[in-house]
Amino acid sequence: MKSNNRPIVLIHGLWNTSDIFKSLTKKLDQYSIDYFAPTLQHDFGKVSIIDLTKFLNQLILNKYGLDKEIDLLGFSMGGIIGSYWLKYFEGNKRINTFISVGSPHLGTLTAQIVPRFPLKGISEMKINSKLLKDLYASNDFLENVNCISFFTNWDLMVFPGWKAHLPKGNKYSLNIFKHKNLMKNQYAINEIVKKIIN
């Protein structure tokens, strides 16, 4: 059982809504774990990660105020948004655990041919994009955060999948096919929930 009363904020990825977390939240309900899973408006990848993070920050402030400690889980692009929030919105000062699931922290080859206009949000996930280089130029913002990363080698959306992890913390490879199955496969859900409740 989770040994604290910190709620966990769930951040979905591109082309998803908070519905992607249905299997996860069903499991969290079994453990009476409080969660907040807002839907962000990506507009098919047109909206910048920066703007998405600003919107998320306001939602967190509206829900929990300035001081309440929380945990964070980001799926896919949601992991990048989570990192951006930790670094530039001082989320690292109020968070204990950050779980990244299939997030392209080093970029993804599938975004390489995407034009910056009109698909700014997707283009920011290119390998060596300015946003990602600036974000991870220094990892000091993760220093006191319990970072946990889940990924699959068989990920074609975030490719190469074995690089889809945070630069700090424990990394867990799941033998799961397809990107979305990281949030749908019951084995994956069980492994993720183990880290949430511990």
C-alpha cells in the first residue's frame, strides 16, 4: 500500500486523452490511490510542449494549490511535459516520484521528418531538438526526485525504444509490443502500479 497520501498526476501523450489511463486508474482505485488525469489539447501535435506545460501547471495549481506534495506519471509525450514542468515550473520542489512510461527524452526518429510548422509539438520531440537539448543540458532538477522509467524495445512510436528513459533513476524494460500497450497491457500496468504503491 502506498505509504503516503500524495496524489499522482497522470499526463497523457500525443493523440491520446486521459482515457488512455483507464486500465491504470482502475488498478489505482483498488488501492484507493488519489489521481488527477486531465486531458490536454495537443491539436494533433500543433501545440508546443511549452504551452501544454503551462496549461498543465495551471490545472495543478487549481487542483492542489502551490504546496501540496504530489507524484507524477507521464506517458509518451506526457513524460516530456512532466520533465518540463519539473524544471521550469519548479515542480521538482513539490514532487517525490516521477514515473516516465515510453517517453522520448532523447527524441524519436519517428519525429525527424515532421515539419516545425504546423506541427510544433511533434517537431520538439526530434532527436537533438532545441527543446530537448535545453531541457536536459543539466539534470540537476532531477537530483532529489525518485525517477523511474518504463520502456519497451519494441516501440515504433518512440524509436529507438531502448532510449526512452529519463537520464536518472531506475530503468525497466517491459517485453510489450506496441507503444500504446505500455498503458493497456495488464502486465505493464501491474509493474507500473508496484512502483506507485511502494
